[in-house]
Amino acid sequence: MIDSSQIEMSELLQLVVDEGASDLHLEVGVPPVLRLHGRMSSIDATQLKPEDTERFMKSITSEDHQQRIREGGGTDFGFGFGKAARFRVSVLKSKGHVGMVLRQIPSKLMSLDKIGLPSQIKEMLFRPRGLILVTGPTGSGKTTTLACMIDLINMERDGHIITVEDPIEYYHEHKKCVVTQREIGVDVPSFSEALRRALRQDPDVILVGEMRDLETMSAAITAAETGHLVFATLHTTGAARTVDRIVDAFPMWQQSQVRTQLASGVIAVVSQLLLVRADGPGRVAAFEIMITTPAIQALIRENKTYRITSEIQTGAKWGMITLDAHLMALYQAGRISYEDLITKSQDPESVVLKLEENQRAKKR
């Protein structure tokens, strides 16, 4: 067993890269822990002491961020580990001691096809204006999906891309586009302020790392209306819940107008989950994809979002799929477990009935 006081931060980061771990957890009272293929795995080392986590933190954290930890109990930032990888770091205080969670950001971006998105999504990326929402819980791969979309635009069309992130995770080089990446707290104070200023900076594409508040939502919707292609994320699951979440954030007297704006502005909603693979190491993404059609626009305008799921079910020719249908397909292909199929589905009872129907059909 290794003595944790003898371990250097660079050794731990190299281990994360070598093992292909998604996260590194450093907490007092346990050894360093890696998240490998969705599961927690402790390294063979002694429990971390307060002086160990303090030393690890100081080795990668600027004085400015250390000041934020002292004043506010935590901070977030991104940093590069040489040419090997980038990490998103969250430093926190727990029981008075410093703890850290480091998320490894893949250095190579995948194609949309490799992620598992249909070809129809690619067509959406070349629209002159509108709103594309990528949603899902924390750790579901939203940032990676958006980075792949931005990278494709950067390679295949010219223009000016502005990203607003907290913190910047993927660094985009200038390819066919000029790419301006702004970090909250470093380059600009808030998402809403960055969006307001972005409209004066001749953008073609704007990426909003997170629509956290009413002001940011309103600015993103306005930017999509005024001739820009806007990408944004929300912590919701499913297209109908996403639309409801945005509308409900506004005061009652504005909600009818917002529904009208969303009906004409939203191009697509991509909801995703990341699940542990049942057929080998690694994880697999499950998607719900809504692509706005005239019928869906009418449902959003008329506040009948509860009917969106049935429109998605019949919209396969446009590249649409419900989350439950995709989970079923992954389960039947042996790629996810029965437990994940049931616990992650939106309507578990319907999924069970569908499985039973399929079983009966096979026996005939």
C-alpha cells in the first residue's frame, strides 16, 4: 500500500489519464478514488489526511481561486495537464477540510455518429438561426455533445462562434470559424451579461454553457429570434419537461409570449443519459430527440406539452426517438442492464408491458 503523503498530484493525474477514468475524488478520510466506467474504484493507498488534500489543491490552484475557497468555501476552474488531458476541477470544503473532484475532459472529440446521434441532427447545425437545447442530469455528457456539435460547425462552415462557459472545458481552435471562448468569473461576470454583450460581437453561433436563471433564458431566446444559432443546456430530462421548465421560469403574464417564442425558435431538444455498459467496459449514451415540426410548434404554443411525447413516437422519419424507445433498443441489443432500463425510463410500466408484448410475439 502506498503512503498518500508520498504521492504527487501529477502522478494521480497521470493515473486518471492512463486508466481512462472520468473523475478523480480527493477527500479526507479515504484514499484517492477514481470513477472508472461509472463505478468508484479506490487506489491502493493510505487514507488522505487534511494536509494531503491541502497540498494537492495548492499544487494546481491559483492564488485567486484559493482566495475564493477561503471566502466562499469552494471554487471551479479548468486546467490543462500538459498535452495529455484537460480537467474540470471543483474544490470544496467538507467538515472544515479541503476536498476536490476532478473531471477528465477527453482530448479528442467524437463524431456525432460515434456519440449515437442521428444524421438529421447534423442538418440542424447549419440552420441560420434558432435554439438547440441539450439536456440531462449532471454527468450525462451534455458538454461533450455540445463540444462535438461546435467542432463540426467549426470544421464545415465559416462564421464567428462565441461560447460562454463556467469553466471552459474543451478548447476549440480556429478552423473555418473564428472561435471566441469566454469564461464566467474570468472574462465576464455572468451568463446573462455575456449574452447581452455577445449580440454586439457579430456572432453566428452562440453556446451558453448553462441556462441558470430567467435573465439568461430570456437572452438566449432573444438571440435565437434575432438571427443567431444558439446552443444551451438545462438539467432536465425529456423534451416536454424542458419546454415546461423554461416557460415556468417566467412570470405568469409572460408565459404565453414565451411559449410563442419557443414554438418558433426551438429547432431541437436532445435529452441524454450516460449508462454503464452491460456488454463490456465503458458507458453508453441514451437519447431522446425532439425535432420541431409544425405539429409540435402548435402543441408548445397551445400549452399542450403533455402530447409532445406521442408526437416524438410517430416522428421517426424526422430522426425523433423517445428516451424509453432508445433505452429499450439498447437493452434488447444487450448494451444496458434490465435495472437501468427500468430505473431510467420515463414510463417504466409501459416499458415492462412492451417487453412482455415482445416476448409473447417471439413465442408465436
